[in-house]
Amino acid sequence: MSRAAAEKQFTVADMVPQTQGVICRKDKDVIDEIPGAYKDIDQVMANQADLTEILHTRKQVVCVKG
């Protein structure tokens, strides 16, 4: 979704559980980076299965913005 849509839909309270285990700012100025604003990567990769081969899966542990 767009950054503006994410800012309207999500709150800082939503961000805390969605970024559990990730070192990042958790305030209103970065709410547009909330994980819920992005497409599910597993679904994206499944949709591209005929074009890609998954070799490794990584987990985000830090987010730097600004």
C-alpha cells in the first residue's frame, strides 16, 4: 500500500507486535514502514515460482530509515 494509506490505517500500537524482534524506531514518524503495509513475501515468491528458485530465506533484524 502507499505510505499515506499506511499512515491512515496503522498506529504505533500496531507497529509494536509487527516489529517484535526487530531493532527499529517504533513511533508515528516511521509508521509508513510497518510490515503490514507490504505484500506478504511468501505469497509474492509463490506467485513467481515459475521464474525463481528460492535458495535462502532471511529474517529482517534491523530497519534503518532516514
